[in-house]
Amino acid sequence: MQSTTTTTPAYRAKKDSLLSPTMILLGIVPIFTFALGTWQVERLKWKINLIDELHEKLSREPIPLPQRINLSAIPEFTYRKVLLRGRWDHAHAMLLGPRVHDGTKGYHVIEPLIRADGTTLLVDRGFISQEQVEGHNYLKDDREVEVLGMLRTGHQRNNFTPDNKPEEGMWYWADIDAMAAHAGGEHAGVQPVYIEEIFEGHAGEVANRVARGIPFGRPPTVDVRNSHASYVVTWYSLSAFTSIMFLRLLLKQRRARASLPR
């Protein structure tokens, strides 16, 4: 009779691979966020150069606008000061808003300005308080006026801005083409050109205009936001933080592997 012996296999400790999904993810995140930070550095340089260029444009002397304006060239002349003369077309005045100035609710008055050559441009005359809208004082100036303004493009509409309702006189954002059509369109000589009137008066003059229901324009400043520096800090900080996490986890796993029996 033969005897049988059962051989028990030797115990081998299971070793976790260093290339686990967690380690792969933590290894990719620092590289990805570092790349985003570097991209934001380039965006920061671009935005600084853009703001410097706009400041330089704004510092130049005002220019007159020709009778027919090349619309494709407007972006090149954004923030250039311009001089206009004409009469307000009060019949097609538009209220853009609501807006808030120093805690006061109101609107911006957008009016077509009919020039002596018969062409018409759109001018943002500035802010007027809601209390003064019903007084219509801003619609009582029938003289020929001279306007100092800056050439602008239309507003950027965000996802939370309602649709304009021209038939109800409700304008929430400056849709230049729609405003020009509302003012009479091309057959009436209205060009979709948008100019923001400049007001360089002191605080007392602003208060006086608000009290009388007369719009006051904007200061001659560049209002382009530059948040890229904060984005650079955010992405590089995240890259450094995740790099430290990756290295600590890597060292922990190496120590754990070294302590296992061979």
C-alpha cells in the first residue's frame, strides 16, 4: 500500500503594484495642472499687452468719424476717443438695464444721434436713476450737441441675461444690430456703431445730473478684467500640492513593499 504526502505550497505575500489607478491619476494631475498654469502665464502676458494697447489708444486725441464707417475696422479702433455733433433722436431712445450706480437703481440711456450728414450712430449717454426716468428730462434737449465718446463693440451676453424685448421697450443687453434696426435701420441711415459718451466731471456734477434726470457718461478708463494672475497661482499651487501628495504616497508604498517578507 502506497502512502501519499500532501505538499503545502510556500506562502508568498502579495505585493501591490506601484502603478495602481490612484498612483497613475495622482501622477497625471500635477503635470496637467502645471501645463494649465503655464498656459495662464501666456494668457496673462497677452492680457497685459492688450490692456497697455487699449490705454495707449485711449490716450490719443479724439478723431472725427467718417460719414460711412467700415464696420469690420471697428475692433481695431475700440477705445479710441471720437467727437460727434448732431441732434438726439428722442423718438427712438432706449433704456438699457436695469443697472446700479453707487447703490442707486436706474438705466443707461441709448439714443441715436443724427449727424449733419444725415447718418445716425448709437450713443450710450450714460446712467439715469429710475426715479428720474418718468420725468423724461433726458428727452428735452433739442439743441445740436457735441459728444465726446469712445468707440466700443457690443456687450457680451451671458447665460443669465434675458432676451431683449424691443416691442416692450425692454433692453437687457446692448445688441447693436437690433438697436440699430429699432432706430430705423439702414434705410433710415442708422449705422450699427456703438459709442459710449465720456463724462469727466467731478462727484458734485454727477449728483447734480442725477438729481435733474440728465444722463452722465462713463469715465475714460479701460474696463477689461484681468484675472489670469490668480489663475496662475491657483493652477501652480494645485500642481505643487498634488505633486507632494504623489511623492508621499509613492514613498509610503515603497516602504510598505520593503517591509514585506521576500
